[in-house]
Amino acid sequence: MRALVGRAGSPLPVLVDVPDPHPGPGEVVIATTAATVNPIDVRIADGEVREAFGLTGDVGLGWDFSGIVKAVSDDVTGVSVGQRVAAMTGNPADPLRAHAELVTVPAGSVAPIPEGMSDAAAASVALNAPTAAMLVDVLGAGAGRSLLVTGAAGAVGGYVLPLAREAGWRVTGLARTTDREFVTTTGADLVTEIEPRAYDAVADAAGLQAAAIDAVVDGGAFVGVLPIAPVAAQRGIEPTDIFVQADGVRLAELLRRGHTGDLAVRIAEEVPFSEFDRAYALVGQGGLRGRVVLTF
């Protein structure tokens, strides 16, 4: 099968041929139909964050994907060959990940795709929506307190807005003026600049880190996502950083909500796997509203 890897010294993903995988205990093998390209994939491929993650040698690329179950281990129940599913891979150091024609994952990370939902849409949900949900879990109940969401029109922030509102937060989204309609449709307010000491909490979906924590009141809460350089505790604020964990049960519910339109699923472009270099270039340019999805 073909797969993309990040290789030291190569600024672009490298296409390799490797043997087809077989499921180990508790695992399933999925024939990929769609896989999202995320900014972190670009940064791993071009070497920017290899040292921060402790990555050496060839490493797999891709986090979230969808496909058709090809094989299951004898000890797996609840997942069947031929089923349409979505899932995410977890360890950046794995030699093969979601940007491959066949992907092996634990059965517990797999969720069925709702009838009528496209594979591309399902793939685009499988990392970002669970990340947003975990971020809101860490924040806890809002009870009317104020929350600033950075990157509010982005991949993770766009899901944080409605989920945080449901958890009782009074939400403000930091985004561009051109994103006003998207942000305010969720019931959040829009700001385009950070106001110091103005919010009880910040969900730093954009990874602004030091700039974002400045918006938190003394003793408030700050939650970040996958920080390369974690922000230091200050002014009675103890920052929390999350690393999303695969959870098939939660993903199934988020897929259902994405399919019904309860959560906004946005795709900027679908790109054939053979044009992976163009897909990575699109994501590397930044500024997209919606995901770039590789199709197989």
C-alpha cells in the first residue's frame, strides 16, 4: 500500500510503499476513503515541530480519517468488515498514520458514519470536534461566566463555540470581521482583538498562548491545545493543555450532530490522494475556512 511519511531533511511529505497491515489484538484495519490534512501535519512534515515532539526517522502523517473496515481482530466485537467508519490516530511517532491507503487503529477509537453523511465530512470531524469537546470538558460548567475562544472560525474553535454555549459559558469568539456571520450564528459575540484581563477563561484553540492568556482575569482559567511551548502559570492562572484521546463512543455522537447540522461541518476542498503535495500546500498557506480532505 501507499502511505505518506514525514522524513528528516525533506520539507514535503514523502510517498512510500509499505506492506499491507494486519490487525493485532483489539485492532481493526480500515481501507481509507478520506483523510483530513491538518496544520500540525504540515508542521511535522516540514520539520518545524519534529524536535518538540521528539520525532526521529520516518514518521506517519495524518490524524483523522474515514473508510471501510477491511479486517478485524478475532477479539473485536461491535465493528464489522464492510462497515463505514471514522476514527483518529493518536501517536505522532507512529510510522504509519491516517494518510495511508490502509490504517490500523484500536477498535475503541472507531465510530460508525451516519447514513447519508459523506466520508469527507466524517473525516473532517474525527479530530477537531473531539478536541473541542475535550477542551470544553476541562473548562467545566460555565454558569454564565465569560469565555474567549481564539481561532473561533477555525477547525477546533468553530466547534468550541456551540459546545461551550451548551455548557453555560457566555462565549466571545476571536476571529476576523469576515467571520462575523459564522461566529454570531452560534450565539457568540465576535471580537477581532484581544482585550487584556477581560474574560473569566480562554479556550486557546488558535495556539496564541502568551498573547491569549493576557485576556484572562487574575485567577481565571486557560486551556490550550497541543502547545509546543506551554505558557507559564501567572497571576493565579494555572494553564491546562490537552492532547485529545481517541474515543469511538464520543466520536459517534459528534458525527451524528455534524450530520444533522447541529455542529457546522465545513470542507474547503477535497483533493485526490495523488495530489497530496497540493493539499499540504493549501493547508500550509493558512487562512482556510474549512478542512482540506484527501480522497482515496
